[in-house]
Amino acid sequence: MGRIGLSQEVLADLKRRDEKDSTRAYSPLQKADEAIEIDTSMLSIDQQVRKIINLVKKNN
């Protein structure tokens, strides 16, 4: 199995876990109403930190 196959397997495992966690009968995983969702997939660590700091400053 190459790197792409492993990445696809990991992604499939994460999707199964998220589905199971969000649909369980007791205490399902759900985003809080006041939560802020940040897509960090295309951001460096420094960009992520700056974005979070700016959001904290903006919302306080």
C-alpha cells in the first residue's frame, strides 16, 4: 500500500469515527451553538494561531 492508499484509509477511518460519534444515542458529538469553526487545512501553524488570536480579540 502506498502513501495515497494509506491516506485514503485514514480519511475513511476518520469519517466512520465522526459518523459514529455524532449519531450515538448518549451524548452525541455536536458543535456548540456558540462555537466558531475554522478551516485550517490550507493554513500554516503561524497562520492558524494568528487567525485564532484575531477571532478572540474580535469577539471580546
